[in-house]
Amino acid sequence: MRGIAVASLEPKKFMGDDGTIIRLYDDLIACGDEQHKLDGIHASVEDGSALESRVTLTRMLAVGLLAFVFKRKAEERNI
């Protein structure tokens, strides 16, 4: 890793469906020879119930206050 100081010495490793290994450090993400800093990046993971209960601006504009009554259609997404 040339030119980039890595805060975490042991990365978390993930393998893609095609066998690609992705390494996640505290301050960067790396795959093969490619690296990207994570400055200013925020990510979160929600379970299905939290996702279903969240009201979006689009639904609010479409149905008004009834957006709080209607449940969101359940979807399954993989990252």
C-alpha cells in the first residue's frame, strides 16, 4: 500500500461472488491494487422492520399524512 497510512493493521475481509477479495480498513477500502479513502463516508445497516417503518419524502408527498398508516412493501436486498 504505497503512500497511504493505514490505521488498522488487520483489515476485515469480504469475498465477492466472483472471488474478488475486498479489504476494509478503518480509513480505506482496498480491492487488488485499487484503494479509496473513506474520509467523509457514513454507512449504516438497518434490519427489515426499521426499513419498513421509515417514511420517505416521496410517500409523504404522494399520500400526505396517510404515509404513516401504509406499510412499505417488503423487499429483500443484498449488498
